[in-house]
Amino acid sequence: MADLGSILPVPVQQTKETREMKLKWLLAAKQERISKIVHLKQAIEDLVKGKIPEIERLILQAQQELCNLEKTEKLVSASIDAEFA
């Protein structure tokens, strides 16, 4: 293919795109778009049903850990106050 622009010993005639060839190209282009749409919808579904719930779970876990730390902080503060009293 690299020598397409060079002078060939035999003349190469360019092929004219036929109606059938154009239709096949359109069918292929349509299928590419359909595949792209399906892929993007799947990406959204993966986010909604997988990634977002996982992030929400991590938020709930962090909130619970914060609550536990605050309870521990109160207990430690109360015990220090009792020692100095």
C-alpha cells in the first residue's frame, strides 16, 4: 500500500463505489452507533447498580466509624474528668 502514489507498471483503475457498497457502509456505520449506544447504556447501568451503591456503602461505613470515634472520645473525656475529680 505504501507505493500507491508511485508509478506502477500496470495502470490501476480506481473503483467506483456502487450502491450496494454504500448500503453496506451505512449498515456498518449504523451498527457502530447501535453498539456505542448499548455500551454507554451498560456503563450507566454499571454505575447505578454497582459503583454508586458501593460509594454509598463506604459513606455509611465512614459515618459509623465517625460515630464510634465520637463515642470513644466521650468515654475518654469522661474518664479523664473522673481521674482529676
